[in-house]
Amino acid sequence: MTSANKPSRLGKTQRMNAESKAEVTRQISSEIAQTEAEQRRLKTEKLKAARLALEENSPLAKTGNTLKKRADNNPKVK
């Protein structure tokens, strides 16, 4: 037999069933969600470090004053 007599698999595609398509979609969406969660975590850590550094160097931090608003200074009018 020569190779010309054998059917070639080149150029033929396999059809995916609905379950395998769903599995691929699930895997990709899971990877995307994990990547986004990691990016959020890194951004949060970066912002927290910047905030802590800013608070360390702030003159308010040295005196013990805070920037929090007091509820009794802002009465609500109905």
C-alpha cells in the first residue's frame, strides 16, 4: 500500500459536541475570572501600600487627628 491510498486526516476537522463546547467555555471563563481576581488583588495591595505610605508621612498621622466626618456635625433635614 502506498500513502496515496490511505485517507489523509489533514484538512478534516472534528466536530465538537455540546458538552465539549460547554467545557471549553467553562474553562476559558474560569481562567478569565481568575486572571481578573488576581489583577484586582494586586491593584488593591498597591493602593493599600500607597495609602499607608501617605498616612505615615501625613502631619495628621503624627498628631493623632483623623479625617473622618462626625455624624453629629451633619444633621439631616427632612
